[in-house]
Amino acid sequence: MADNTNHGTHTRGSMDISSHQQTYAGFWTGTKIIVSGCILLAIFLAIFRTG
């Protein structure tokens, strides 16, 4: 089991979250690119379908 020792004090708002924000922004950028690519692929397939 985990021990309940005190690991120091924490002041709310003191943590550096810049890397978390960059990761989150990168995730959403990648998501937008992938979704846009899927939509463009679907449009391409709808336009140039055969038979």
C-alpha cells in the first residue's frame, strides 16, 4: 500500500505547466489535421468513384 507520508507543501498555481500546454496544443493540432485529411479523402473518393 502507499504510505501517507508528507511529500512537502504545495502552493496552488505554482506548478509550471508549459510543457502540458504544448502537448495539449499539439494533440489538438494533430487531431485537426487528421480529421481534415479524412474529410478530404472522403470528398476525393466521392468525386472520383468508379461505377
